[in-house]
Amino acid sequence: MIALILLIPFFAALVIALLPNSLEHHSKFFALVVSLVNFLIAAIIFLISDLSGGQYIAINEVIWAQNLFPFQIKFSVGVDALALALIILTNLLTIAAVTISFQIKERLYFVWLMILQGSIIGVFASINLIQFFIFWELELIPMFMLINFWGTGNREYSAMKFVLYTLVASAFILIGIILLGYSANSFDIISINNSGFLVENWIVIFAFWTLLIGFLIKLPIFPFHTWLPDAHTDAPTAVSVMLAGILLKMGGYGIIKLVLPTMGYLLNDYGAILGFLGAFSIIYGAILTLKQTDLKRVIAFSSISHMGFVLVGIASNSPLGVLGAGLQLITHGLISGLLFLCVGLVYERTKTREINEMKGLTHQFPFISFIMMVAGLASLGLPGLVGFIAEITIFLGSYETRPITTLFAITGVLFSAGYILWTMQRIFFGPRNKEFDAKDISDWPQLLSVGTLLIPIIIFGIYPQPLITIMEQGLNFLIRIG
């Protein structure tokens, strides 16, 4: 079934590409149906499967090469609770991305969007290191095409900058994967993780740092963050939704899935450095956010700040801290995706993203304003919304082992509250702007797009236990941490 979820988007891309010209305008509907079906299949797998104990399910294997340097290379897919949760999130975000793009007519746009969905699912579903890397690289192609051809502003520059940073990250990750496979004598992720910690030597330490740097570029964490604001600013709305909502999470997933189970004990030596780097990213991203005038760049820099929480949780070297980091991957994916949807809806109606040109949006667009305020307050970590549970879990876990780092990171929350509340005050309140005469949300694709992300933000904010249970099951290996 997991193999089916992985292959369906690629099949859909092929079908859309081969549609006759007379049916090209149906590309968006076909992409939406495929995304809905993929989401339902993933949800059914989750509901009927026993994911307790951190076990993998729905494993399918096909041997690629029997004896390649003593390793066996296989096409292997399977999921645990964490991977399945991220696949479900990927499908939710794809539904939102497709429906927010209904005004786009070209079939190739939806072809690349389906390939992007499939490649991201491939990263989370892969249980073979080589295959993991192949899908990691594959997502680069649709992202480049979507930004370069359907973006705005300096889109060619932003697309190329994204490619270059991704390739640098990939070089580090490839070296780390080869060293990890060599040290563990296997490329099978399940076998590697089940074998426990690797014996410390210079090869393992080098693998630790190469993997870590590669994943931190993707996350991204200061000083590897400069590609993200440009990519967001010039990307189409749907691509920003996918980029902030799930592509950044691949970096956190890589650390949690490949580094912690095999080399997590090295955090005893290097965790303080990484924790400080994460806390600094929280504050640095928040301060830069205060200086932005473009609404998209505000959310882009806020993502850098919020991904700092992930690193603080991981660097805590405590089960509770890493649990919070896993929760942050999901909650920030929902929140940032919804925020970028709202920015796209506002831009469509006002033709501007400049905060100084906006005021009184609640008068013209009360529904959009309400949704964006909910997403903003969730990003702030307001209790009762989904962002709160992840951040408080990270702080509690981090304080157990690194109290000074935790207190430093908490100051970033104050800056976050500042930029979120200040931004909302400037764009939503004040006198009515008579230049904006467009209508609020009324068509069903846009309602479906925002509802797809708004509903879980509210539900899991009020009752977060199911989300906590999923993360606990997916992070069962944490009993070895420390």
C-alpha cells in the first residue's frame, strides 16, 4: 500500500502530461482527485495498522543490485508512525497546493506538482539509504521548474540559488550516507537503526557532521538559511506552501531518522553547540522578521525561527525534547502552509504583499483575516491551537539537560509574539482601504484549500493527544538516547 501511495503521483504526472489538448483544462481536477485518493489511502493505513513500538509496516522490497561493494541495494519502502504522519501531511499540503492553483491552466504546472509530491513521499517512505538519497535529489527538479517558470520577481535567480544550496547539502548528505552505510555494513535503514549505536571512531564522527550539515542546510538553520527567503518570495503560492509546509521538514526528519538512532550519543559532546545554534536561529530569525516589509518574507524568516525550535529539541538529547521536535515538524507544517495560503489570497485581491500598503483588511476580507489571525496565533504558540504543544514540549525537554540554552531560546518567543502581533495590527486593523474592492473567499477550491489546514490546526490544538501518541510511536528508539 505504501508503494502505491508513492507511485500514484508519478502515474498521475504521466497521465496529465499525456492528456489531449482538449482536456488540458481538466489537469487540475485530476491532480486534486489523485491527491485526495492518496490522502485517503494513507489515512486508512494509519487507522488499520498497529504502529506501536516504533515498528515499520507495509514493507515492499525489490533487489536492485545483489552484491555492490559488499552491500545489497534494494528498492525498499515502508513506514513507521513518524514517516506515515509526514506522508499524510504531504498529501494534505498537496490538496491545499492544488486547489489554491486552480486559476493556472497549464498542464505542466500540475505535472511538476505531482512529481514534487511523489518525490517527497519517496523520501519519507524509503527504508534504503541510496533510495532515500535518490528521492531527496529528485525533488530538486520540480522545485526548480515550478519556481523558475511560474514564480514572480527575480524567479530565475531564486530558483538557481535554491538548486545550488540543495546541491551543496546533497553533497554532504551523500558523503554521510556512504560513511554510515560503510560503518553499519548495510544500507537498510531498519537494520541500521535496530543495530543500535555505532562504535565511535573518526569515520562515525565525520559521518555525523556531514549528515548534520546537509540536513541543517535543508531545515534551514543559521548560517545556512539565506536561500529560503528568496525562494519563498519569488515562488508561486502553492510552492511556498509545499516548501515551508513539508520540504523543510525533510531536514529534521533526516536528523531524527538517520543521525539520532545511530550516532545520538555524540550529542553528549556536541549537543550544547547545536542547542546554542538552534536558539540563536530562533532569535535571529525573529529579529530579521521584524525588519521585513514583504508579507511573504515575514513568514519565510519566521520559518527559520521556528525550525530553530526543532534543533533545540534534538540537541537536548532528551526523549521529551526530541518528541517536541517531531511535533514541531507536523505543527509548523500545518501553520506555515496556511499562512502562505492566506498571503496568496490577500495578494490575489490586493496585488501587493507590502505590509505598509495594507490596512483594515478585516473590513474587506473578514474571512481571510480570521483565518490568517488563527494561523498567526497558532504560530505564536497560543494555548488551544496546535503550535503550543510542540513548543512547550521542546522547552520542557530541553530544560532537563540544557537550561541555559532553553532560557536563551525562550527569549525568541517574545520576539515572535512581537512580530506576529505587530504584523496583524498593521494589516488587519485601521480604516478601510477603498483601493481594495475585491470579494472575500467565496469559491469552493479556496475554501477547501484553507479548510484542509485550518481544521487540524484547531482540532489538534484543542485535543493534541492523538498527535502526541503518533510521535511517541514514531520515536520509540528514544529509549536509547543518552
